[in-house]
Amino acid sequence: MSDLSAEMNNLNLNGGAPRSSYVPPHQRNSNRAPRQFEQQSFQGGYQSEGGFNGGYQRGGDSFRGSRGGARGGFGGSRGGSRGGFGGGRGYGPRAGEGKWEDGKHVPGAASEKLELELFGVAEDPTFQSSGINFDNYDDIPVEATGDNVPEPITAFTSPPLEALLVENIKLSRFTKPTPVQKYSVPIVAGGRDLMACAQTGSGKTGGFLFPVLSQSYLNGPAPATESRTAFDKKKAFPTALVLAPTRELVSQIFEEAKKFSYRSWVRPCVVYGGADIGTQIRNMDRGCDLLVATPGRLNDLLERGRVSLQNIKYLVLDEADRMLDMGFEPQIRSIVQQTDMPGVNNRQTLMFSATFPKDIQMLARDFLKDYIFLSVGRVGSTSENITQKVIYVEDEDKRSTLLDILSAADAELTLVFVETKRMADALSDYLYNQGFPATSIHGDRTQQERERALEQFKSGRAPILVATAVAARGLDIPNVKHVVNYDLPTDIDDYVHRIGRTGRAGNVGIATAFFNRGNKNVVRELTDILTEANQEIPDFLHTISRESSYGGGRGGRRGGSSSRGSQNRDFRKQSGGFGGSSNGGSFGGQSSFGGYNGGSGSAYNAPRASTGSAAGYSSYGNPSAASNSWW
Ligand SMILES: Nc1ncnc2c1ncn2[C@@H]1O[C@H](COP(=O)(O)OP(=O)(O)OP(=O)(O)O)[C@@H](O)[C@H]1O
């Protein structure tokens, strides 16, 4: 197995000035036979059985075992203080489910089958395992500002975490908390609100799930209000609500929530647009304590009277800035400010992202109270686990250069980002015709096609995925070794999220960006990012950056590097401020980007037999977000 980094260096892609008549090595050695692979699986027209909901239904079936009884009726005995209406109508507890009874958490019995399904086995490559640089997260400086910041936890122990949660964390093979998790647990336990920024792949999902679930297990659901009507029996009354921008992301959070709520009284549910709402409602009818939702679909369910937010104790906004970018602000404001959700003083609100532009900080003013602002590393910075390379490539040379890169690599998972749906199709067709097993994901593909594409990619049957921004945020796909920004985005935050699909959970990865003068608008911010992450900065970036400072050329949302610098602070500090605390050691300790240890053997071999249903990814986006229709 080759070291991709070394192979890339051998390509000498940055050797000197931009060339217009570039003849790539793979064409110079033209005797090379095209790579062989079975075509059937990779291209076009995937027809998976069952689709996305089917996937969850199948997964869910095993929860619906035959333990019978206790949870029947309106609320039944499972409800405890919840009592009365809402959740769990007519269904008994299922395997792996617990209950809240007489003011106590009663975990359900363990199920070997479920544990295998949820947590896999240690060596399973479809589960993300922490990498060699996991311990380096401890070296990242953490800044926590706000009044009375509590001390972080140092280990997953009970107390302070609830015992069942600690067991589930162990089953997930998480040995110690990441920085964001260390802080979020006591912050939420102390009843505080939180705005948290931490690098991609550093465990933000656990950062909100762990404290919310732990507190829920300790304190139970909100007491049912007396005033419920018969009509309310049709409604779900979740205790926790997680809003996230994309279907893929809510699905992924739901999968994580299923793991950590195993055997507990908390039943997670997921709702998102583009899938059958009837199925989602029926699923919620079986119990819905932690609801993970895209804003558009949740609004729909609220309007239909199928969800009440009056019991919400915890509101989480994940990838909050992206939700605003996608035009979700009216829906989010409607959900938070115009429904029966408790007001800001009667719930806890948590916001998470790897980037936090100013507009989202302003939203925080309306949604959060006396919150703690937590930044792990510099806000918007990239992980040092990602080796970033920027190479100068004219548009007409991009294809050849990409072929070089792919030729140099073994069958490692490579994610190639382009700006438009049309380009995603054109490039994946091109790669396919050149003998590379590529597929694509973008907003014009059907839900089944997108689901299938992700499944093919994750399983390694199509190890090259050409993607638009649909795949930029939050997706946690194990073993993505290389992210290529074939087209650089115009917003540098998007670059940060895109490359964050590799180098996750302490694993290492490579990100290569194709840069030319058409990308002048991000040159300064890109240079800042490379500098912050101790990456090599090619000379042409300096040159073009200098040119840009004469002739303008600044762009991107932040309008250049100066505003980038200002966003790593809690904006409240600028207008007065408070003490806060600062912890952490030296940033930029040693990062070793070890060799890649992926599978052996030749690249792009024939696909293996299908492994069945997809992991549960689906289509993307908010139909109302017309501004992003090129995705
Ligand atoms: N304490 C931990 N120990 C080991 N692995 C962990 C731990 N916490 C999270 N992980 C794993 O790290 C990976 C990345 O976590 P997660 O998806 O929550 O990152 P993130 O910070 O939300 O990233 P992004 O900004 O891209 O959304 C996941 O596969 C997760 O299972």
C-alpha cells in the first residue's frame, strides 16, 4: 500500500509556473491498461430496495421486539411523570428500551443482537475508530468565556454522567472525551446554555448528545401538563429537539442518538423533508423523546398538529450557520419563537458548529441566555490531522491533474468537491469512462440515488465520490483519506467543512485544492487557514495574495482575512465582556501524519457483493432554499 502523501509529492504537481500544455504522467506512459472493475455498481440508475425509510424501519424493527406490556395506553407506565398522553401509545417497551417509572430511570434489558447492530465489532471498518492523533486533541487550547465557567470533566465516569450513558459510551469504544465533550458535560449539567465551536471531526455530536442524554436519564421527562386535550394524543411531546440543516446530517445524528440512548427511556426519532411524512408520523407515534429534525419538515409537522414543543428542555442547533445560509432562519425563528416551546429562560439551548460567522453569533443573542462561549482551537480553523496541499491548476488541466492524483493512490476513499450539479455529473461520468469507479451526489439526484451513492462510497465499492456542497457538512464517513477541492468554494468556511470530511477522530487525511486565479477571492483566507494549521504555503499563493491586496479581489462571506481574525472571539467580549477562563496547552504541537494503513492489494478491484441496505443516508436539502439550487 502506498503512502498517498509520498505519491503526491512524486507527482511534482506544483513544479513551477502554471503550464498550459500539461501532459500528465499517466498519458505520457500510455501503455498503462485501464483499471478494471465491474461497472454495474457504480454508475447511474441505482435502484435500491426499500429506500431510506425502509432502512430505518428495518433497523427499527429490532427495537420493536416483544417485551410487551408496560408502555401501553396513553403514556402507560413508561411515561411516569410524563403520564397521560403522548408517546408510546399502544406499544410495549421493545428490546433495548428502558422506562422512566416512579421518578426513576429503569434501563431496559441488554440485547446482544442490538448491540451488534448499533455498535458493531471493534475492527469493523464501517465504524469510525479513533486514530493515532486522537490524544493530540488534548493539546488544543480551549477558551471558555462567560460567567462562572464550570471545570471540565476529564473522563467518562459516573458521576457526573449517568451510569447507563457511560455504559453506552463504553460500548461505542470511546475511551476518553474530546475537548468539546469535556466542557459541554458540566456546562449543560449546570443548567447553562452553550455556544460551541470546535474543529471538524472533533466530536461535537457527542458534545451535545452526552450531556443532554445524561441529564435526561437523571431527571426524566417533563411532567405532563393537565390541560392536554384528546387531540393531544395525536401529538409527540419530545423532551429534546435537535435541529440540523440536511437530511444526511439529521440521519447521522439520529443513528448516534440510537447508540447512546440504548436501553434508556429516551426514544429518538428523525424527521426530514423529501421522505414520506406518514411513515415519520407513525414512527413518532411509537414514542418520540429526542427529535432530530430539519427545520422545514418540523414546521410541517407542527402545522399539522403532530408535534408539541411544550416539553422541550433541551434545544440544540447543529451546524447553525449552515441553517442560516440555507435560508432556514424564518423557519427556525418560527419554531423557537412562535410555537409552544418554552421560552429561553425555561429551556437550555446549545449551538454547535466548526465555523461561527458573526450573523450566527447575533442569532445567539435571541436564542441563548447567559451562555458560555466555548471555542476549541481557533474558530474556523482546520485540524492539523489534515495535510493540506494547494496546487496551481488551470481549469483546462483539472481533469488530467485529478487523474494523476487518482492514479497515484490506491483504492482509498476520495471525495472530490465541485461547485455545480452539472459538473458533478460530468466529472463522475468522465472518471468512470477513464476506468475509475466514481459515483456522484448532488441535489438533483433522487433520494435513492444519493443514498445508494453514499452507500457505494462508504463500502468502498465506488471509492471516488464526486460531490457538491451537499456532502460538505457534518458527514462522518469512516476512512475518507483524501478530499480534493476540484473547484474551490467561494466561502472559506465551506472549505473548512469540506476538508473536514477527512482527518476525523484523530485519524489523518489529505486535502488537495486546485487553485488558479479564478479563486483569488479566497486567497488570503486560504493562506490564513494554512498558516494557522502549520501547513506548507506555495509561493504562488503569496504572489496572488499580494496582487489581490492591490487590485481588490477579496471575497467570501467574511470579506478577507481581517474579518477572519475577528471571529475567533466571543462577540460579547467586544462590547464589554466578562472574565471567562482559558485553558489548554500549546497549539501546534507535533503532528505526525503517518502512513496510510488502508487495505492492501491493487486499487479499484471488482466490487464485492452488495451488503444490503444503506446506512441510512438520504436526499438533501431544503426545498425552500432556492439560493442553493446549484447544489
Ligand atoms: N470521545 C470520543 N472518542 C472516540 N471517538 C469519538 C469520540 N467522540 C466522537 N468520536 C468519533 O469521532 C467522529 C467525529 O465526531 P463528530 O461527527 O461528532 O464530529 P464533529 O465535530 O461533529 O464534526 P463536523 O464538524 O464535521 O460535524 C465520529 O466518528 C465519532 O464517533
